[in-house]
Amino acid sequence: MSINETASPHLMTAGERRASASLAAIFALRMLGLFLVLPVFALEAARYPGGDDPLRVGLALGIYGLTQALLQIPLGMASDRWGRKRIIQGGLLLFAVGSLVAAWAPTLEWLTVGRALQGAGAISAAVTAFLADVTRDEVRTKAMAMVGISIALTFALSLATAPLLVTVIGLHGLFGLTAALALLGMAVVAWVVPPEPLRLRPPKRASLRSVLLDVRLARLNLGVFVLHAVQLACWVALPALLLQAGLAAHLHGWVYLVAVLAAFVVMGALLFRLERRGFLRAVFLCAIGLIVLAQLGLWWASAGAAPTWLWLLLCLFVFFLGFNTLEASQPSLVSKMASAEQRGAALGVYNTLQSLGFFTGGALGGAVLALWGPGGLFLACAALGLLWLLVAWRMPALPAAPPVHKRSAAP
């Protein structure tokens, strides 16, 4: 059977499965290295000279998101012009160099430099655009879901294992491990990721202005900003709620993992089936509603005398069900709405807003928590979700996927 043919247009070809799995692996290797540092960074950074200054520690932690936000668009556009693989390899190499600088860093200032270099390897747009290049519209949401699964699982795994690893190898060792994972990602790009599609003529230079003025893309860009701002902001208060519910800190990662896996099972059973029948818009809006509902559930738990961990697990399941659905569908929609020569630029803008959402959620989440407590934080997140829902409501209905046609296998 030809690599581009399949008995059903809704089933991935062998080439699409290989491309999706290998590109998801690149995301997983890079994000695992990043996530392993996050749960232990603040405590371990206090051991450096100047580590008693929360502002300097916050800068060292957050500068990664800032350099990511600054470079996602230029590197996304560069991948349109000079090829996806070249940009991905360069970004992974820069991420590895930054990790090695952070592993060596004797001071907080050098640690900040290493984190900035890590963020400068901003390859999310190039990887996502590559995935869109090598998958058909009918299966692209599945491909994006594989990337979302890899990120969510590495996030939960890092929360469970980072506290144990740091006691053995320390923060320096974690950054060394991060560098090794980035180099392994480069090997995957070189030997596992399939070749880029042939370009019959030099691509047109992407117009950033047209991408920024596209109302359909603007809705999705606002959405990814809100989604990741809410995600990071609610994590500022969530661990304390789990402790209040009587769950020891070393068990938190397993709660996240159960919630993530259960949400993926439900999403996999519903999302792709409903997308094929033309209900993607309804699913998209319901997923935003689930984000709001989860925040209201966490607000109710924070207002009570003693939240139970089962209630918090349910809230996390609802949150991840909405989050995973949106993580799979939003970049797929961006790649479909943008023309081929603008795909890297459009996904660069999208990933920039994602990084800014991380930065904003972390920075403002702590401020809101300090001013109004966890209840005020979760209500603020719910209000942001409602604002997003109102904006997304005007999204036009999306067409159903093409009907299934049987094809004979090519020799």
C-alpha cells in the first residue's frame, strides 16, 4: 500500500504514524527535561549565592518563557523559509548548550543565562508545522493529540520523579540529564523522523501581518494564552489544596497521572468520532466550559473547611479532559486555517502566545493568590475562561471530515 493511501481517510498511514510518533517523542524528550526541573527549582536555587532573593530566583525560572516568547515567531518563519529539520536541530542544540551551562553554573546569574539559552531553542512552532506538513487534515487532530499526550504524560511523570531524582543527582545533575535528553532528541530527528516533503519551488515569504490580522487565528491565539495562563496559575495553589486534603507531597504526581490518563481515555473515545461527524465546534466550546467548571470546582473546594482528595481528583479529571481536547484541536485548527507558506509563522504566533500565557499565569497567579487567596485565584481563572468562551462562541461551524471512500491498495 502506498504511504499516502489507506483503506479509510480517517486512519493514519504508516508514514503518518511514524512522523507523529517521532515528532511527539521530540516534544516528550525536550519537555521531560524542562518539567523535571520545575517542581524542585525554587528550593534548589536557594542554595546558590543570592538564592534568598525571590525576585532573582523567579527571574531565573521565568526567563525561559520570555526567550521562548521572543523567538517562536522568528524561528517559525525561518522554518517556512529554510526547512523544518534544520531549525529543529539547531533549536535542540541550543537547548542542550543552555542545559550544560545551567548544569555547570556556579552562581544564580549563570543559572539565569543557562535558562535563557534553553528558552532560545524555541522549536515548538517548527515541530508542529512539520507535523502539519506530513499529515492530512482528516487525521491531523489525532497527530496533535499524540503530541499533547506526550507532553501531559511527561508533566505528570516529572512531578512524580523529580523530588526523588534531585536527592540523588541534585539540580546540576537534572540539568545534565536535560542536556542528554536534548541530544537524544537530535538523534531522533536525524534517524527516525521521516524526510521533509519536497518543495517544488521556493516558498513565498510568510506575511506576519496577514497572520496577525486573521480573526480566526486571533481567536485561537487568545485561547492558547488563556488556557496556559489558567493552567500555570491554578498550579500555584493546587499543591497546597492537596496537602490540606491530607495527601503527602510525594503522592501528588500520581494524582495528576491518574487524572491525565483517565481524561485521555475519554477524549480518545469521543473527540475524533465527533470531529468526523462535524461536531468539532461544539466539542471545542464544551471543552472551554469544562475548564471553567473545573476552576469553579476548585474554588468550591478552597472555600470549604477540608477538601477531599477525591473531589480534587475529579476536578483535575474535568480540567484535563478540557485541556487535552483543546491541546489537540487548537494547533490542528491553526495549521488548517493558515496557508502552507504561512504555517510556521502562524504556529510561531500561536506558540508565542502559549509561552506568554505560561509567563503571565506564573507571574500573576502568585500575585492574585497573595491578594485574594486560593478562592480568588480560582474565580479569576474561571472568569478568564468565561471571557474565552464568549470570544470563541463566534467561531464559525467547522465542516465535517470528508466521507470514507474505500481505495484499493497500491502494489
